[in-house]
Amino acid sequence: MTCATVGLSGSIAASATSTKTTPVAHGATSPQGGEKSFIPLPRLDSANIITTFSVLPAAGATTSVVPLTSQTFTGSARRGHVFVNDGTSWADLTSVFSPGFLYDVTLAPSPSTTLLGTGGVLSSLTASGTPVGRLRVTVRKADGSIFVSDCSVANTSGASTLPLTASDCTTPARL
């Protein structure tokens, strides 16, 4: 067996230290049920959605949609499930996107097309001219696929339909 001595010189020797520094670890939650693996913090997102509005008619034709109140929705993806808080409680939307392990979530107002409607009521929330009454939930599954679903949080006359439930969401579409 041979041994060799390595010497450091110059600036390398000047900055050498005998103490080790530990890199900063990313925070994690405590494992449950004897799990030994790292558990990442939950993925979070939020969006402010108009939940009540009025439709201003003018001589039988709809002229505009006026937002009245809005609500901040918060989404969380944790341990394969997706939850959305509507300001009153957490709704489990996992069944909307099942089967599959869900680990990312984003929230946004759903897009809208040109304003349609008469007599102070919209023909549909998708045709309001402005994004009102619908929450877009986008998730990523463990296989990398991305799905999107729009959830109604108001009706076509502008009244809130909260609390949010999985039945308020459309069949998810793959992006």
C-alpha cells in the first residue's frame, strides 16, 4: 500500500479550512407511517375570481357585465391530491382529474368569449365578455401530462354558487 501527501499552495492553501459547511436543506414535513423518503412542501397557487356580478341590459340587449364582488381562491397539491380553498372551506378536486397522482396546481380566471345575453342574464358564463364566475384549475400528473378543468363559482344571473365542489367542474381536457 502506498500513501501520498498532497500539499496546497498559494490562494488555495490560504482559503483551505478544516471545517465542513453543510448546505442549506430545503424544508420538509415530517414523514408519517414510517416513511423514510423526503416529502416536499405542498405546491400552492392562488387567483382572484369574480363571484358576483350584474348584467346591465339596455332596451332588451345586454350591454355590459359589471363585477360586484370577488374571492381569492387558493390551490394546493399535496400527496397526489388537489385541494382548492374558496374562502370558506377546502374542496377536494382530486376526483375531477382521477386517476393519477397529481402534484402541481395552478389557478386562473377562465377565458371568456364575446358577450351574449339579454334581459340581465348571460346565455352562459363562457360568453360574458370578461372572465367572471369561472375558475380554471390546471394540474400536472406524475406522468407529465397536464389537464385543465373550469369550475363554476357563479350562475348566469351573477349570483355566487359557493362553496365550490367537484361537481361544479367540467370534464378535464388534456393540454
